[in-house]
Amino acid sequence: MGCNEVPIIKDDTGSHIYNRMLIFTCEHHVPKEDIDPYIFDKMLSESSAIVSWGLEGLHRLIENQFAFTESSAMQEAVEKYRKEADPVYQFITTAGYVVTQDRHERVLATALNEEFISFCRNNHIIFDFTPKNIRARLEKLGILYRAKGTIGDRHGVGIYEFITHK
């Protein structure tokens, strides 16, 4: 899909969506006075070379098992887009939290929820601030909620697992 602005995804912000995105930005803007009204005719005369170049790219794509080469600029564009589209992801990645592979890494659920709500308000981010909605978004990041967990000397409290604070 090609577009001038990336679409806003509201209903599902799991990593699988962003893992499939290839965003490349076009930073070069041609000033109006430099726009060539005859560019199509000039390209038409070079059409066989353009098609040949496209076929070379197709062969390269096939040789790479249909995996596009991703530049660091493309990866940065996807990361930027993900932070703009998913306030929970933006919060986790900018507020000093780290998603881990260790179930014993955990934080108090009420503290994280309150910090997230404050983060949204301070950054003028609109979000449905129910604990259930926050939990659902965190689960898509691999962070699990336990209603009666243990953290430090506190027992039977709501916790998030697989997350730590730096």
C-alpha cells in the first residue's frame, strides 16, 4: 500500500502488524519550479531500461525468498509509527520499562496503570483508561497480568509479569 500518511490502526496493536510493515519515507521534495511536466515522455523513452531494472529487483527478491532488504531508516520509521499509533507501547518504551522473558520480573499493576494514565494526560493522549483495556494492550506486548500475585513482601496484589523498570 502506498500513501502520503500512514493509516491509524486503532483496533489491534499486536507486534505482528508492525513486523509486517515496511515503511520507507520519501524525504526529497521537488520544488514546484523544478517539476518537469514532460517527465512521463522522458521516462517512456527509457521504459525498456526501467522494466529491466524492475525485473532485476524481482529476481533479487525471489533469491531472497521474498524478503525485502530493510534499512535502518525503515526500521526507525516503523518504530516511530508504532509509538504514535499505540500509546501503551510508547509509554513502555519511553518510561523506563523493559519487557523481559522472565516471569519473575514484575511490577505492581496499580502503579503501572496510574503512571500510564498520568503519562497519557501529560502528553494529551486520548485512551480508554480502564484497567481491562490497559491489560489487553500490555498482553499484546507479552506482559501478563496476575490478579493475585506477589511482589516483594506484598502478597495477593495485582501484578504484571515479564516486565521490569530500569
